[in-house]
Amino acid sequence: MNEVNWGILGCGGIANKFAVSLLALNNGKLAACASRTIEKAGEFADRHRIEKRYSTYNDLVNDPGIDAIYIATPHNFHYEQTKLCLEHGKHVLCEKPFTVNAAQASELTALAKEKNRFLMEGVWTRFLPAVQKLKELLAEGVIGEVKTVRADFCFASGCGPEHRLLNPDLAGGALLDVGIYPIHFASIIFGKQPIRIQSSAVIGKTGVDEISFYLFEYGNGKTAQLSSSVTTQAPVDAIVSGEQGYIRIPHFLGAKTLEIRRKGAEPETLEFPCPDMEMFKYEIAHAMECIAAGKTESEILPHSETLAILKTMDALRAEWGLKYPGE
């Protein structure tokens, strides 16, 4: 497959970043988009010069000219829409969180293997050059054995109770929407899930977590201190600390800088510039490489890791007594 013809399912804000990022690559084409109204699909298509626009998702998945579909809808729809795409023979890149819970994800990963189609959760931060370099540096022992990770993703959304961020019917809450990023970051650093979890959450009037905190223990004195919020503002930074120094990642969500501090060495800063609207391109390029190679999953973010992280998030919600409708 020389060029992957993409369709976008859902034409909201995150879909715009995908569309712009895809344009920065030369082996993919945005061939179609679908929304629940032809007006919204048409507006999105005109903005990004997309030839085909559909008012139903069934029309998109039944288009024989589409190879792969990017799902950009609210969390609670991911399971049914990913299943729909796979059943119609499409490769799928589904925006995080992959599904609401691990049980749904397990079913979908099995279906992808059965249909021999590529399937990956869209955690775009894992594919950034800065994050890949960070992994290399840690493997080389630049700061010695890593002992702690600190990562926070908090922002004051100012949204009302019906907004998807706070709406339980749309699987809202800080954990699934933004807490997933520091949790994935800790998984990148330690390469496994915690053996012990402590957490707390501020449950708001709508019944979802507005602020949540997670303390993960991995054994041998290794810990991760993580937090997320959709009602309070804080720096979106991360620090990886080792026995011989630390690495700070300012705004780790879209990491462009690594600040390295080591015992007995001058401070070092590594820069990885990229336009903000094109930062999905590394994730998309990787997905297309996997599709071209006939793979059903990524080696950077395999199905097993997506499932493991969802199990961790299931455990966190169980501590708080937070269940979504239909669970």
C-alpha cells in the first residue's frame, strides 16, 4: 500500500489537528469525513479540502475507497464505532481513551486480530521525537536508575455540566480525558503497571471526577505521583528523577524540550521543534507504517499496554465508586 486513504469519523476540534497533521505527510490522503449532520461534515470537508463528506457513519465505513478511519468522537462512542469500522474491514486509529473500560478494549483487540486489521489507541504524545529521545536517554542510564516520576495535567475548562468533560453519559471526568496522559507517561518510563495504587478524587455535582490524584508504586522504591483536573489550572509538566540526576519535560503533553540535570555535569537542553497543529503526524506516520507492513498492532503502543492501562483506570474508578451508564 503506497498511500493510505483516511476517513475521519467525527468532525470536532481534535479532528482538525489530525487533518492538518496528515497534510504534513506524503503517504496519506484525507479522502472522506463523516458527521451526524451533512452541514457539519460539509463545513469540515470544505475547511480541509476533503472530497467526500457523509452524514452517517455507515456511509463512511461502507466506502470501498477508504483504507483507515480515525475516530474523533466522545469517549462513550469509541467501542461501538471502532467495532463498526473493524467489521467493515477498515484499519482504525481511535482517539484516547480507546474505550471506557478494559472489557470493551479486550473485545475490540480480539476482533482486530480476527479481521487482520490494524488497530491502535490514539495517544499521540507517545510518538513525539522528544518522548522517543527520553526513552533512549533513560535506557542509556543518563540519570542512573529511575526512581520517581511526577506528571500533572490540570486545566480550568470553565465548562458547564452538559459539556462532554463533565457529562457522565459521555464518559466525562478528569481521569479519562486528561489523567490518561500522565498515566501513559508513567507507563512509558517504568514499562509496566503499578503493583499498588493509592488515589483520591473530587467528585463533582454531575457524578464524575473533576480533580483526581494517583500515587503508583512499582516496587524497589519506584513511584509515580500523578494528577489531573478539568477545573483547576497548573503547569502541565513532568519530571523523571534518577539516582544521578533528573530530566524535566516542560509541557510534557506536547513535549518539545528535555532539560537534563546530572551530577557533576553542565545542564543540557534538547529541543524538538514542531508546529502545534502538526504534532499528530508522528502518530499517523507510525500507524501508516504498521498498515503498510500488514501489522494488526503497534510495537510502540501494543494492545497489551492499552489494555493494562485501562485496567489501571478501571481500578481507580472502582476506588471512587465511579461507574458510567451502561457499565
